[in-house]
Amino acid sequence: MPENYSALSAGTANTNGGLGGGQYSSANNVGTFTPSNGAGLVQKAYDRLVEFALRSQPLLRSVADKKPARQSMPGSSVVFQIYNDMNKATTALSEQVDPDSVAIGTPSAVTVTLNEYGNAVLTTRKLQLFSLADVDPAIANIVAYNMADSIDEIVQTELRGGTNVIYASNASGTRATATTNVTGAHTLKAADIRLAVAKLRAGKAVARKGSLYWCAIHPEVSHDLRAETGSASWRLPHEYQSNAEIWAGEIGTFEGAYFIESPRMYNATDGGSSARVFRTLLAGQQALAEAVAEEPHVVIGNVTDKLMRLRPIGWYGVLGFKRYREEALYRIESSSSINIA
């Protein structure tokens, strides 16, 4: 029997009636074990489940409902064309005079330029061996989200460049005249939505869902609009649409538009006195055209280094977007009463 065990066995019991618990009588010359003198044995613990960052759902690419139907050949750009109608013939014909013929107008053209887009990361063998979490599925997830996130931003940049813009008014009804004139007092109101919908209808824009136009709105702007209008003025999605046709983030319909609420909607401190200006978009059918040579997809690259340590993964696509019918797209620029950075 080891000497230290014999000495321990010969000792008197502790005040708890036994020798357990890691503390013994000083009469036995046995030390007390505490975290301070056993610091090397006390370590941090880590949860091996690493969570992803908070994300918003990409949704704007779905606006692009105009796509090539009979593309002639592959190319670096795709030209869409729109016939122009003839002028109205309102003059009565003369009985014995053969009317002059008129030429059909040259179709209007919209060109969508295709570009390569992509991103890539490089995982190492060392990371795979040393990481406390399983990094391969996480990296694939992050790359896939970056693909959808990036394409959505490309779409939004094109959409918010539209030529039809409405600036919100302040409490006295005075509208801003430019982005740099928008202040914290210029919040979105029901009158702004009515005006945009009226302009879309006046421009003969075709509605996207029944008689409703699509509207994408930032939550902080939605806060002001719903506070002004009251919940009784809104119809909830399940009241007018089946679940299969409800958009992600759809919050209801009001004044001729159905609303998609998303924190993705562009905003910047480019208003008066650096006020934050939010862009709310309303669209009908064929507001945006899309052409695709290669659909964006995740790419697992070849391992080409000498020691097989570097493993590439990324995404790649060749496509382009262009506003197709300006009459079917309006942008409302406003601030927000809560205006959280």
C-alpha cells in the first residue's frame, strides 16, 4: 500500500464524519485542494455549436419577372424590345380618298448587361484539424448566404436608381424636393402611398397581385405608416391571399399595395443635417428585367497545392438586371421618427 494512502487512512475523520469531499484534517499533514492551487486543472469550457450571425431574408430578386423568352444566342448582353403603339386615328375618313399609310414606330430597347459575380474562401487543413467546431458545413452555409445576399443587393441597387421618386412631406404637408432636403420630420404617410399607387395606375402599370402593387418597406418606416393609419386600416395577408402566395415578410395590404417589410431596404445618412433617408419601393409587373448566362451557384474548387492543404469554396454566377418599365416603379424617400442607426 502506498505510503501516502497509509498516512491518510490513519488520520481522524473530518467534521462531516468521513474523509471525502477533498478536505482532510490538518492533523494528518494533508493539504487542502482548492481552485487556486490547482489552477492548471480549472479551464474554460466552450460550446462547440457556433451560431450564425443574424440574417435578413433575401427577397428582392423576385421582383425581376421579365426574362428572355426566345433569346437568339449567347452574348455579353441581352436586348429586350418593346413595341410602341400607333398614334390615335381620330379624324374621320373621306369616302373617296385612300388614307396614307403610316410607319410602325421603332421598338424601344432595354439592354441588360451580363457580368460575372462571385466570392471565394480558402479553408486550410490546419483549420480543419484544430477547430473545435465542424467548420466545413458552416463555411458552406456562409458562402451560400453571401451569394443570395450579394445578388439581392445588386437587384436593390438597380431598383433604387429608378427615375420616378416621391419625397415625403412634413407635418405641415410640405414635401421635400431632393434627398438632401429630407429631414427627420419627413416621415412616410398614407398620402405618400396613395400618391405612388395613383402614379402607377396613371402610368398603366400592371398590378402584381390582383389589383395590388408590390411595396417593400423598412421596419422603421413601416412603424410610422402603421402608427398613422391604425391597424384597422390594414388587411392581414391571410385575409386576401392563400399561404402559398404570401411573400416572406408580407405584413398586409393598404391603399392599393401589399407590403413586404424588410431591414434590407436601403437607407443612408444623406438627408438634411445628415438625417437618415429610407427608400421605400413600389412596383408593378415588369419593373425589372433579368438575364442569366449562368445561374449563381456554390462552387467547390479543385485542391491544387502540393500538399493538398488548401481547399477553396465559393460561389459564381453570370447575370444582369435592368429596369424594364420605368412606369412600373416608384421610390418614396422619407425619414423615420425612430431613426435607429
